[in-house]
Amino acid sequence: MSERVAFLGLGIMGSRMAANLAENGFELTVHNRTAETAEAFAAEHDGVTVAATPAQAAAEAAIVFTMVVDGDQVRQVLLGEDGAATEAAPGTLFVDCSTIGPAATLEIGAELDERGSSLVDAPVTGSSPKAQDGTLTFMVGASQAEFERLQEPLQAMGELIVRAGPRGQGQMIKLLNNALAAANCAAVGEALIVGSRAGLDLDALVQVVGSGAGASTMLDLKAAPMRSHDYSTLFKLEHMLKDVRLCLEEGQRLGVPFPSAAHAREILCAGMGMGHADDDFAAMIEPLQGGAGERL
Ligand code: NAP
């Protein structure tokens, strides 16, 4: 029989991930900072219990997932007042799917160890469409035993589930993945702008590049929204900036430069300044256009 699960944080990703747990028959308790969101979620999914606090949610569960924004929010929801760790039974396994970087993960994990619980990092790639259809990729920082214990719930939400290594290593892979994505998104935007200034047919450009050595996931996903200036949010620009910043901090700590990620960080920063924090990071095209004096 499956272990009872709690899910804390029902935003773009968490709401869809928790929905897949509910649909796969898990006994599920949910909590969200804005309580109405959790109430609305429970109204839409059978057998879901709403908890007023993270502590109440964790008291009823053996495995507690978190999907909030950053390290401060994970710390608050797990270790703050009425935090999930305050009522958790010994042996409770906390699984953080947020992208918060290895440093915060190791710090929070050490505090949970002291309380007799454990923390696994299981960040995801795939954005909201893959969260919706249960095909996320999970990169898991955990012991082998913890990894095996989590197979059932992770398979309800994901397709590719990779054990990255011990605690924190899932976060490191996630940061590198997103820094690469941001750098590539910037390069795609820059190429589109040069092509536009050169008077190219951008449909032809995208078609040829997409079948050649310049092809990429970012070209597939972001060229169209960049060209139509449709920044409907799959992944917030502000969150991408967080991830690139965390990656650069790790690089700096290790004494390893990552110039293309640093370039992407500056573009994301300019996007924030232009008011695109909550837009999709395809809005990176806005400061790039401004710098070139060329609008797609
Ligand atoms: P989001 O839409 O902003 O959702 C965050 C959720 O966390 C909100 O529902 C928020 O509640 C809730 N929350 C914050 N503090 C809380 C607390 N103390 N207690 C309970 N709930 C709390 O963010 P998202 O796009 O789902 O992203 C979540 C994480 O996944 C981030 O680390 C992001 O970098 C990562 N990620 C996102 C994507 C993507 O494509 N979106 C893909 C991969 C990874 P409120 O309703 O009160 O705001």
C-alpha cells in the first residue's frame, strides 16, 4: 500500500504535480500559502484533504513534497512557525522539488537530520505541460534506499527519474540545466534579431536552423513566443534569473567561470527591470531588442 503523501505549494508546477498524485490514487493532504488555492484544488480532486498549516499536512503524511519558489520559502514551509517539520513523525521523508541550489538544500537537510527526519532534493525539468501530463524529469539527490522508497509517487508525476547522487546533487544538475537553457535562449533571441535586421524570412531561418547544427529545445520552445511577443508564463523570468544566479554562485564557490551563463543573467536582469518578472523567460527578447534597436 502506498504511503500517505502531503504536498505543500500549489503554484504553476505544484498544482499539476499534486493532481497527478491524486489521480493515481494516493491519499493526499495539500497546503498552500494562499488557502483559497488549496480549497479550489480539493474541490476539483476527489479524496484530497486540505491542511491549514504545513505542520498539519505533515502530521498526516509519511512523505512530504514541497514545490515552492526558493530556499527561503522551503525553509519557512519546513522549519518556520507551524512548519512541516514541527509535527512530523520520526522517519518522515521530505522531498523538495523546488529549485533552490545545493547550498540551501544541504543547510536545511542538516537541520531536518537533527530532528530525525530526512531531506531529499528532487528538482524537475519539463515546465507546466509536462507537469500536467505526468512526464516530468526528476533528478534526485538521495540515498539508494530513499530513491527506491520514492519510486511510486515520482512515477505518478514523472517519466525520467534519475538518481543524481547524494543529497544536493540533483540541485546541481538542475542549476546547470537551467543555466544552459537560459544561455541558449539568449543565443536564439540574438540570432533572430540579427536575422530580422538582415531582412531574412524568419520562418525560413527557424526551419533551417531547426534541422541543422544550431537546433535546440530553446529554438523549438521559445522562437515562436519571442517572435509573437507572447510571454504567457510557462516558467517565470524571475525564477530563471534565480536559477542562473544560483548556478553562478556555485561556479564562483568552485572557482570555475561560466561566461555564457553570466551573459544570460544580465539579460534576465534587464528583463526584470523592464517589468517582465512574472512573464515567461521568452521575454528575454525584450532587452535584446532594445539593445539592438530592432523589434521582431
Ligand atoms: P509558483 O507558480 O510561483 O508557485 C509557488 C507556490 O508556492 C505558490 O502556490 C505559493 O503560494 C506557494 N508557497 C510559497 N510559500 C509558501 C509557504 N510558505 N507555504 C505554502 N505554500 C507556499 O512557482 P512554480 O512555477 O510552480 O515553481 C516552483 C518551483 O519549481 C521553483 O523553484 C521553480 O524554479 C521550479 N520550476 C519551475 C518550472 C516551471 O516551468 N514553472 C519548471 C521546473 C522547475 P501562493 O499561492 O500564496 O503564492
